[in-house]
Amino acid sequence: MLREVSRATSISETFLSKIFQKLVRSGLIRSRRGFRGGFLLARPASQITLREVIEALQGPISFPVPRWEGSASRVSDRAGRGLLQQVLESAQARVRGVLEETTVADLIATAFPASREKLV
């Protein structure tokens, strides 16, 4: 239940409600109303990646490429921007890769090693 998560994490129910709504809309969790209602993972924790969670909450992971004003005609400036864009795209791909390799189950195992079976 949201109230229990709020107490355990010291995060307001209002804020958690907004987060959980996004996770429900993205299909990562399901909500159940009524007695014994609450939230459940839509898939096993081992099948939900950290990238999915982050993108459900914040949108696609992307690094903005800085824009330079005024000196776009110089060859060295264009080459520098091209190189910077390549570096940022490479970094973005690496970050996405790490987030795709990390699952909710991995986080649970690290944070709660003794009670992992109950949570997953």
C-alpha cells in the first residue's frame, strides 16, 4: 500500500502517488483497488530494467549537445562539435547499456540481501 511505502521511505504519499501513477501508465506496475489493494509489479523484478523505470519517470535518457552561436562557419568549430556529439552519443549508449543490464531484482538483492526472496 502507498501509505506503507511512504512510511518506510519517508517520502510523502502525494509525491509517491504521482510516481506510482507514471509507473502504472508505463505498464511496470499494476494497481489493485479495495480491501488488500495496493501496487504489484507487472512482471518479475528480474525482468524490469532500471532503464525502463527511469524512462517511465523522466522520459528518454539523452545528453543534450551544447550549441555554439556565431562561429559555425569555422571548420575547426564544426569538427569540435562533431567530436563532442560523438562522445556524448557514446556516453549515452554506455549509460543506457548499464541501466538495461541492471534490474529491479539486482537492486533488491543489493539493498535487502536477507529478504530478497520475499520481495522478488
